[in-house]
Amino acid sequence: MIEHHIPKRLMTLAYAASIALMTGYALWLYAMGDYRDLLIPTFMTLLLMSALLMHIGQGLKSYLPSFVLLCCTYSAVLGAFYYHPQMSPIWLGLPITAAFLLLPLWAALVLNIAIGPLWWLLPAVASAPSAIIVGYVALTLLLALPRWEHARRRALLRATDPNDSDCNAYNIDTLKERLNSEFQRAAMLNQQLVVLVLHLPQLDMAEEQFGHRAQTALLGALCSEVNSRCRDHDVLGRADNATFWLVLPDTSESGALLVRERLQRALSQRVLVETGQLEARIAACLPSRAESFERYVKRLEARGNSLAKL
């Protein structure tokens, strides 16, 4: 999935509410004597309970429970249309809205466009007035518009803001620009330059098991510890999802190793509630003599990849 984060507590409430609604729907069918229609909501209730347990549990992909919830929504509406041809087509709005809430923008658009013609194969929808088609398209566009505007504003902010959107560090474009300036400056003034490559192996695990808030807390802890123990002209930037570059101008290799030891000691003493002791892998990378900037950047990226595989 692309950037589309819903607070875990809100999703827990959504799963619990869906279980309550589906259970109530099944009980209502049972009370009305519609035993033929009872199979789908009963089975969907069990699936939603498993989705809630997967959402609360750890070690599972975060999109799997959302996918189960979306499938249950489509199945319940499809079953209602199939068994009750006189049902109002207004219920088509339920799966459309669920898709935009649970999926990224483009995935929701593709899903609704692909499934749209299939709804008209059902008797309840095929016999509806043609204005329902206009309403279906209008609802899809109206639900997509806020998400599209939000994504456009975020892209504009990323293009104009030098800082990373999740932590107190430069983004990759500003980081490379600042690194290039320091690289050229060191070459012209015959000064030394060292970049410390920092990798957070806990970051992906924190997001999968504890959500986006734990990931943000982990990034914030790293940035606060590094920024508080570095000079004002040192540059910290986020080079990848879990990799940072700390640019140390006018620093020798021995000085960079001292900085690395100081940072490793400070980071190991930082303890977070979700992930425990903060773990960071740090390596120093110096530019070689007569090495181009592009080659140096590739070596930094390769060093970050090697740290991630340890």
C-alpha cells in the first residue's frame, strides 16, 4: 500500500462495529424467518471476528484484516441484492465508501471502476432508473476528490519543505544537495569529510506490529539523540525508509569513529515502550581521493543496504 495510515484504535472500533452490525443483521434475519439469507451474514460475522483478532495480534501484515473487512462488506451487499431483488440500489454506496476508507486512492478507484459494470448484472440494480449510474459515478468521484487533494498537498509540501515528513531530519533531496555542497567544499579547501550511515532494523517491525505511531516514535527518538549530540553544522538526513546519513564536515576518520561510539552508547540507553531498547547499526564512509560525487553516493547507498542485511 501507499501512504495511507488509519489509527489502530480507530480501526479496532471499526472492526468491532462491523461485527456488531453483521451480528445484528444475522439475528434480524433469524427473527424474520429468512433462513435462506442467514448463511452469508453468519459466515461474515466469523470472518470479521478473525479480522479483529488479526488486527489486534502481532506479526501479521496490516492490510490483511482490512482486506477481509472489505470483502465482507462486498459479500454482504451482494448477497442482499441477490436474495432481495426489490432492494434499493442506494446500498451500493456502502461498498464504494468502504473501498475508499480501506484502500489507497488509486486502488479504490480501479476497484470501483472494474466492479461497477458487474453490479448492473443483478436484477435489483438493472431495474433501477438510469440516474443510479450517474449517482454511482458521482459518489465515486466525490469520495476520491478529498483523498486526491490531500495527496496533492502532501506532494506540494514534500517539494517545498526540506525536512522529512515523519521526523526531524532532511529529506533525501535536500540531504543530497547539502552533501554535494559539503563534498565540493571539502575538495576545494582540502578538508576531510565523513558520512555516518545509520540503519534502524526495528523500524519495519515497529510499523507492522504497533502501527504508524510506534514508527514515528522510533524515528523521533533517533533524531533527537543524534541532533543533541552533534555540532550545529552537521547534517542529518533520511536517505531511505530506515536509513539515515549523518554528514560530518571537517572531520577525520578517527573523529568520526568517536562520534559513532558516542551515538551507539546514547542510542542503546534509549528505551521505548513498544520496541524496547533502541538498536542502531552505524558505519563510517569516507570519500576516496578523486572520487566523483555520484560514485560516493552509490557507495553510501550500498553501505546502507549492507547494514540492512546484517
